[in-house]
Amino acid sequence: MAKWLKQAISKQDKDEAQQQVRETVEKLLADIETRGDTAVRELSKRFDNWEPEKFKLSEEQIQDCINRLDTRTLDDIRFAQDQIRNFAQLQRDSMKDVEEETLPGVILGHRHIPMNRVGSYVPGGKFPMVASAHMSVVTAKVAGVKEIITCAPPYQGKPADAIVAAQSMGGADAIYVIGGVQAVAAMALGTESIPAVDMLVGPGNAYVAEAKRQLYGRVGIDLFAGPTETLVIADETVDGEMCATDLLGQAEHGPTSPAILLTNSENLAKQTMEEVDRQLNTLSTSDTAAPAWRDYGQVIVADSYDEMVEIANDLAFEHVQVMTDRDDWFLENMSNYGSLFLGPRTNVSYGDKVIGTNHTLPTLKAARYTGGLWVGKYIKTCTYQKVLTDEATVKIGEYCSRLCELEGFAGHQEQADLRVRRYRKEAA
């Protein structure tokens, strides 16, 4: 039986905080839907102190942002985008259109059709999340999306040069400097100056995530997302310093980001907790990492590797760092996770920034039923059918007629019967 050496705050406390977020977002969305650009401008001034003449950047403004970056930074952006593009292309190449004659004269198939217009949100109010631009824009481009528009908040009172450069280099067709709920609402609902999109993608804070949840159905979304989650599964093949570093490296995302150590070693658990306290004294982002660890951090000691897998699958966390003497065994036996990071030589930061897999991943137990953002999220798999012969439509029609009668659908039955009457004569 596993035991908890450290627990997070109660579910009731979490639910109360989320209720406040939900009510705030409802009001903001209603305002933006009613007043369009006027509401977006007021909210941008209120939340970001940002009220430019135009939110959309011109080509000249985009180039100015790129020109302000040094060569090394631009090369680093290109390297990261190359890795993400390469892996996205491998994924796209695995998706094949199909067409097959399943019965004599009956053709069934499907086509993979990219979306027409996608809106990408790139968070960047507190930290300029350059990598999020790669993940959403580059992947959409590889998928074949016809038009990609992006929104990111201002950073320190102006467009974030590196985010703008990443959006442009990734292939964005239009770049807007707008943050928060007003950004995703404008893209989803459309305003006088911003065209409505078919799908919203990209991470964000609790308010952005809730806005996407409430807008789902009006538009598609990549996935339901909450605060960044990280689970470190470790045994005594690694030490407390590495475990603590990997926990705090994700806790710094925000004060509500859960970070959990799951181990079968009480010694490692205690060592890690001591190391977390030590590292927080020097970590420059401890203002977010410390409350995240205090309120949402957990340390769990399991009795066995099998119990570790059971607990991990129940948690269904976004990021799962595995550092044990049997990493591939966890790969074979785990079923609920956003992305696995196997072995001490890799880590979640690699996936977040540069290695090539997508960092937009399911949270809040959504890993039970979905994976993360990939080219397939931007593509509709649409089926079609053709019946080529009289004999084939008569055969299918006779079965269909009886099944429609069984269900009491007279109109459906007549659709089938009409074909049977007409084409049986012609077939004869």
C-alpha cells in the first residue's frame, strides 16, 4: 500500500478556485461576443496595459522584431523548428488516405483533409513562451492548414521579439499582439478586424484554458488543458538532486502546477524533499515554483513497480519522467500519460523546447482519452462511399431495408427500397 509523505491541497479548495475562473470567463466571453473589437481593446488595456493603433502586426513590424534578435537566437529557433517539423512530417507521412472495394461494386474510403483556418494562442505575459509558437504553428503548417493566425500578449510593454520571430518563421499568416481570454475569444468568435477560426490551439493560463473549454463546440480545440503537470517516477538508480531538479523545472510554470514524485524508495523520497527545499533557496523562479510545490506537490512511496504503474495510470499526468532500472518496462505497461521521458539523459524541458515532440499535452486526467497536439489534430478524417453496380446497390439495399424496418424508420427504408426497385429491374 502506497503512502504519501507529502500531499496537495484539497479538491474542494481547487474546485472553489476554478469556479471563480469559470464565472469570470463567462462574463468576458459574453462581452466580447456582444461588442467585438471594442471589448477586446478595453480588456487588452485593462489586463495588459496594451492599446496599440492596430493589434495586427505589419510585415515591417514583424521584420523589425526579427532584426532585433542576434544570429545565435535565430539559429536556435531554426534548430528547434527543424526538429519539430521533422517529427511532425513523420507523423503526417504515417496518415494515409484509403480506398478499398469492400464488396463487389462497393467502394469505401477516407481522406485526410486539413482545416481551413486555425488560431494559435502563444502565452507570453510572464515568460515569453517561444516554444509554443513552434509547437502550434509549425505543426499546423506541416498538416496543410490553409491559414494560420496567431495571438500572443505583449511582453514588458511591447511585442515579444522572439515570439514574433518564431511565429513568422514557423509560417503564421497573420500575427496579432493580444493576450488572454480576449485573444482566444476574438479568434473563436470573430470580430470586425479578426476573422473567426475553425479551431483554437495552444496552452495558456487558467483563464485561457477555461475560455477554450467554454468555446468548444463553437470551434474545435486541440485539447482541454489546465496547469502544467509533471510526474517523476524514480528508483534508487538516480538521486534526489536530479528528481528535485525535474520537479521544480516544471513547477515554475505557475503556482498551481502539480509536481509529484512517485518512487519505491523512502530514502530517495526524503532526499528529494530535502533537495527541493535547498534548490528553492537559489532558484530564480521560486516565486512560482515554491507555492506550486507547497500547495500542489506530492511525494508518494509505493511498495512495488507494479503499484507505481497503477498509481501513474490513475494520475494520468501530462509529463511523466521515468528514471528507473526498467524504463522500457514502464513504456510497455503505462497507458495514461501525455508524453513519456525515459531515462535520466532526457527530461521534460527537452520536450518543452527542442527535441521535436509536441509540448501541448493533455492535463486534468484527459490523458485517459486523448494524446497531445500533433498533425492529426489539424486534420479531419472524412469518409466517402461509392456503389458502382446495380447488383451491389440491390444487395446492400435489401439488407438496409430490413434493418430500417427493424428500427421503424420508414423514410430510411424507402431510400433503400427505391434503389432496390429501380436497379433490380435494370440489373435483370
